[in-house]
Amino acid sequence: MKKYIYINLIPISSILVISIILSLFNLLNLGIHPMIYIILMILIMYIYGYLISKNSNERGYIKGLLAGFLYSLFFFLLTLIFNLGLSLYMIIFYLILIISSSLGAMTFNLKKNS
């Protein structure tokens, strides 16, 4: 249980640090393409899925899928709390997060089995 708490600190801290850095870029009026946000989130969730699978004994891909779903659910609840509105773009974003964490977990399983 303790190892999962440490693993969950990695994406949370990464998201916070990246948010601060990108906010500083916005304050300096440096234009950032929205695709950069998506790519960074995909990388964070991919690495998170990889770490979850690495620390699980079996069925790491299911834990990666579950982790991606829980983070997507968390982001969805934040969207509802702050009244940002639900759009097709956001639903696709949440699905991409789930898929990327699952792919990260599957990557480790493929590496472990070969």
C-alpha cells in the first residue's frame, strides 16, 4: 500500500510542476500550443502506468487501466466543480489518459514477459 502512495505522488507532483512552468510561460506572453498540454499529460500517464505495472505482481495492465480511469474521474470531478463545461474534447482527453496509462502498463508487461 505504501509503495502505491509514493507512485501516486509522481504524477501529482509532475502535473503541479508542469502547471506552474506553463503558467509562467503564459505570464511572459509566450504562446504555448494546446497540443503541448495533451502530449505532456499523455507522457505523465504513460509513465504512471509503467510504474504501476512495475510494482504489481500480476495483471499490471488492469492496474494501469484502473489508475487511468481513477485519474480521469478525478479530472472529470474537477471539471464539474469548477463549472468548466463538458465537451467532446474533454471526453476524448479523458479517454486518451486512460489509454495512455494502460499502454504504459502493457509496455512493462511486454518487457517483463520477453
